[in-house]
Amino acid sequence: MKISPAVTRSPVRDRLRKLFGSAFGFDRLAYFAIDHPRRTILAFVILTLLAAPGLLRLQLRTDGHALVPPGDPAVEFDSQVRRHFGLRDPIVVVLQTPRPNGILNTDTLRRVKDLTAALERLDGVPAGGVTSLATEKRDRVYPGTLNFRPFLDVVPTTPEEMAIFRGDLEAIALLHGTLVSKDQSAVAILVGAPNVGASAGTNAAAADRVALCRRIVEVSRRFEAPGNRVRVVGAPMAESLLGLHILDDLKILLPLSMAVICFMLWLGCRRMAGVWQGMFQLAAAQTFTFGLMGWLNVPVYLTTAVLPIVLTTLALADEIHLFWRYQQLLGPQPNEADSRHPETVRVLLSQMSRPNVLSTLTTIIGFLSFLSTPLVAVSTFGLFAGAGLIFCLFWSQMVGPAILALLPPSALRRPVGTSAAPSDRFRRFFAPLFRSPRRTLAALAVLTLLTSLGIGRLQVQDSWVGGFAPGSPFRRDTAEVNRLFNGTHLLQVQLDLSGWHGTLGDVWQGVPGPLLDPKTLRAIGDFEAFLGRQPRVGGALGPYSQLATVSYLKHARDPKRMSIPNTAAGVADLLYWFDEVRSAPRRREVIDDARRQGVITLFLKDPDYKQVDRLMMAARRYAHEHLEPLGVRIGFAGDIAVSQAMIPAIVQTQVYSQPLSQLGCWLVVTILYRSLWVGLLIALPSSVAVAWVLGLMGWTGIPLGVATAMFCAITLGVGIDYGIHLYEDFLRVRGEGAGRDSALAAIAECGPAIVTDTAAIALGFGIMGISRVPANARLGVLVAGALVVGCALTLIGLGTLLDRSVRDAQVPSERAERDDEVAV
């Protein structure tokens, strides 16, 4: 097995060799910094201070539209439907009571009325934006008028008044499962959240949602009592809580990750000077990256909210290798080289610039591969992670050497008795593995095969509720509300009758339109019934069920009149009474003014992507067979429809970012060493590590989501660093005459730094495992696990291959020497 670089020379290869050999000119920048340390440090401090005011301009955006492709047809259609019908995602405030008679008591009903009034007064709630029993009207009028009375215009206080109230409530079936629980133990108040789309005011609307949810929770809690519990759920509430949970997590996770990095940095160099230098870089990198986001008006998404931890974890990878090698050059005791200290720093950079620069570049490539995804939140994460690491690259190649040049050698010289021990332990551990290379490689191959079989079992997560831990209060509240009501997730089925070519009879009320046709309405009613029978669908409300209920109430609750009239004029009359009783805005949420479009609202209970996909396919098949012949076409809107658009984007993120990251990293390494085979060897351990973790995700049931879909490219970009450092040391020690033990000597020299680097990054990401947001917790654990596996595969697998290559190359010469001895 030959892995040494090719020796054939050409002008192009010479230029590439010169470019890569000088680490893209970063070694020259390092030499400049060593010669002008104070000027270099001052320049970077000024750059950081210029970025700092941008921190005050940062905005948080956690709405669902931020996690889907903005130009996706499903998202655009959802926005059109919302605008046309005036639809809003509801924030659901539920007042639940354990009393034997449920909500049918004066205290609870008075709380509903007062809470409704308090919510209507909140900033951000438009007129008519709150729906409850206090706003809905019943089929009773005020004496001497035709004005219909709301259910709670007067809260019932006597048994007789409560009996009338109960009868009126039970007469309207549409209220059960929507505003009143099916067992009458809870009542819901719906508050419409501001819509967030692709408009210029997107970030402001998203911020308004978060602020509104916070105000709703604050007001609602004031109406809790021992006999009345308040729950606040719904998609907007989930989005807002996720953002708040992430910010709360950062207050704990960021200091912890910094503490871990500090400890690992001290463990690697055993000097506080190195720790303070690392913390100085971390503060500058965080300020520059987020300040840049603020100046560019880029909001902090759910994905970029974890960027501080990512930068904290990755920013100091180069410093660990730099300090380790620097201490090896200094030696354990003061010597004559101390008088040539700046020259020692130059030697350090001449050896470490190329591997450090190239390893950082491959990490940056891993993050920039996210630019291929249609998910703006993910591409933004990749872009600014890359920008932050580019800043760290310049810092480590300029400010780092400048500080080393200013510090005396004693500030970073490793304490006596600690410098050689790690190298000796690594040599003793890996020597037995290299003596049986076939057995070692075979064991790794078997483990790879077994774990990779789980890739076929991977699932994709799309539910907002799935973003919360199973035992979290919001998850429990949502489960309870789903049990009591029709469901908290909405899927709107838009009915488009622009292709209808039927005829209508005389219409004496309202605007003529196809939705006045009794035959068409009955077909839509059959469609509503069909949808209501589907799995996970708690209820289906549309034009037919709404108008049939109006007919029932209009005719003194005659069960025989729970239907649609046989004439267009009769249907128009029902629409007139719909506007009178429930108001025109409520009717426009179901049937538009032109009577050519309608909406069926489906209430779903924690559906997953596959279930919704089956539901939408069933709806399309039914519409094709029964509605399209009548000129009725359907489309889908609502938070569920938007979530469905996210799944292909997650898959695309995985399909494109992982190969792009692999290809980019492989190309950089291949061009550097002028060998396809070497490039493959160095990139192989991190690629196999990704396969291991994907397989384990399939075996253990960990879903692939917006956050977890990013771990592959991160692992590929970071994990290849270990192979670059190992191979660089392998070339150096082999050039110094290490012979058959070149691979073992290389691992003995760079292995401790690689393991320390891996431990620091893995622990930094692993701390995210305690996050209250399961997606971020999984991302941290997955990256940490993948990097640990990648480190082990690099040292064991790549180390074994390098050792075997050296020994195989020496076998012919040894055989020739034996033949010469026999001949003599």
C-alpha cells in the first residue's frame, strides 16, 4: 500500500504545492504578527469593538415559518389562504376545573368572561381576535330586538339560568371539542396570533408573537384558582417557548461549556497563561460573530441560538495543538533557546501553520455546506458559524503568535514531570494494535457493518410538540388539551370553486356564487364527514357543517333541519343569518364574500409526517373522484401544511450538505498531498463515524430533525482535522528517520493533543445534552459521540493503515538484503 505523495512535477502542481505548503500565506501573516505583536493585537481589538454595537440590534425569531423554505409553494399557498380568509394560528387558553358539574358553575363561567375581556385588552390582539363563550352568540335575542345574545352576556347564577345556559350550549354541536371540552370539564379561549410570512415585517411579527404569548401567559395565570387550572398551548405558544427555553439554556450551557474548554485547555498545557489566552479569543469571536449578525439585521433562529456553544467548543481547537507542540519545542527545562524565544515561535508556526489552517478550513467547509439547504435557519447557522471560525483562524494565526512572542517562555513551559508521560502511554497502548493490523481492521469493519444497518430505520421529526421533552409542562398540557378537545394542530383544506360551471336559481340574499349551490354543498358535506373519520383527526368543520348548524338553530333546533336547503335562495338566507348571529368576519373564515372559496378546518392530535401525508393523499384522492367533476379543487394550508414543507427540506439538507462537506474536505486534503488515496484515507474515519452514528440513531429511535440533520456535516468538517494532524506528524517523523515506527511515533507525539482536542469539543457539545430542548440535546450528544468515534477511528484505523504502509514498503528492501546475504 503506497500512500506517499506523487513526485511528478508540473508548473500547476508547483504553484499548488507552494500555496498549500505555505498554508495559503497564513505563515507570512504569523511571521508579521511575531515581528509586530502589539500592532497586531490592537488591530483585532479594534475590529472586535467595531462589531460589538451590533449585539444591541439582535432579534430572536422562533416561528415555524423560519424553519421552512420561504419560497416553497406550500408556504406561499398558506400565506395566500391566510390573507384571503383572515386566518390566524390560535393560541389556546384552556380553563379546566375538576368540579363535578364541570364548567357549569358561576365561578368558572365568570372567570371565562373576565379572562376573555382581559385578553381582548392586550396589546397585539386585534378587534375580534379573541373567541370564547363570552364572544360567541346563541340562538336567543334581547327582548324586543333581533340582536342575538352572547352566551356569557350575563353569567348564570341561579339553577334555572344555568339549566337554560346548559341547554343552549348543548344545542350547538360545533362548540363541543372546539370551545368546550367533550366532557364539559374545560373551556377554551382562542387568541389569534400575528401571522408571520415572507414580508419585510417578518422579524417584527415574529417578535410580536413571542411578546404576545408572554403577555397571554402572564394574564391567564392571574385567573388560576384551586378549582380552576389554566393551560396555554398551541403552535405559536410552542414556537415562543422553544425560543425562551433555548435562551434560558444558554445562560447555563454557555458558562458550562466555557468552563469545560478552560479545564481542557489547562489540562492540555497546564498553564493559566494558555487558559487566559483562549478565553480572550472566545470573547472576541463571540462578539464579532453576533455583532456581525446584528449589523446585517439577521435574526437569531432556533438553530443559530446554539452558535455561542458551537463557537466556544470549536474556536480553541488550533490552540490546543499549538500549545502542545510549543511545549515540546521549549523542552522541560530552561535552555539557551529561551534567549531566541521569537525564533522558537517562528519554528512553531513553520510546523503548525499548515495543519492548523487546513484543519480549520475543512471545519469551515463543513459548516458552509449548509448553504446548499433551502432552510434559511440552517443556512444562516452554517454561514455565521463559518464566519466565526474564519475570524478564529486569523486570530489563531496572528494574535496567538503575537501573544506568544510577548510572553516569556516560562509562562507556557509545561511543568516538569508532565511532558513525556502522555506520549509514553500512547506508545504503549497502540503498539499491540499495530502488531495485528488485519485483526484490528477486521474488527472495525464488522462494527461498521452492524451499526450502519440501522440507517434504514431512521425517522424524520416534524412536530413542534416533539421539540419538548416528554415530561415537560407544555408537553403534558398539550396532551391533556388534545384529550379534552378536538386537537391543537390545524390543517386547513381550501376549497376552490373557480372552475365551477353549474347554474343557480334565484338568489335574493347576498352575492351569487357556486357555494350557494345545494348539490355542491352536500358534496362538500360528504367530504367533511370523510375527513372527520380519518385517523388522528379530532374534528372537521367546514361550509356544510357550519351552515347546517345555522339552519338547525334558525328553525328552533329542529333536528330534521340540520341540513342544507334545496334552493340557492335558502342557502343565501342561511349565510345572512350566519353573518347576523356569528358576525361576517367569522363567516369569512369559512366562506368568502364571492362564495367561490371555502375552508374546511381539520383538528389533529399530535400527527407525524407520515400520518399527515397519508391524510393529504386520501383527501386528494377523494376530491379527485367526487369534487373535481363538480369543479371543486382543494389545497392545504395551516401550521400542519407548513410543517409538511419542512420535511423535504430536512432530507435535502442531509442529501446535499453531507456530500458537499465530504467532497470539499476531500478535495482540500487531496490537493494538499497530491494524492487521491491519501485524501481518501484522511477523510475515511470521519465518514465512517457519521455512518456509525446514523445507524445508532436508527437502532435507538432518535429522529432526524432540523437540528439533528446538521450533525453530519459538522462531524465531517471537524473530524477530518484529526487525520490531517496525524498525517502531518507522520510525514515529519518519517522524514526525521523514524523508519518502521513512524506511525507509532506520530501518534505518540500528536495523539495527546488530538485526544485533548476531541475531549474538549465533545464535552463542549455534550453539555448540550442537558438542554430542555430535545432537538438541541440530541444535536450535542450526536456531535460529541460522532467526534469521539471519529477520533478513535483516526488513531486506531488510520494509524494502523499508516503503520502497515510503512512496513509493506520496507518488506522488499529487507527481502533483498536477505537474498544478498544468502548469495554471499
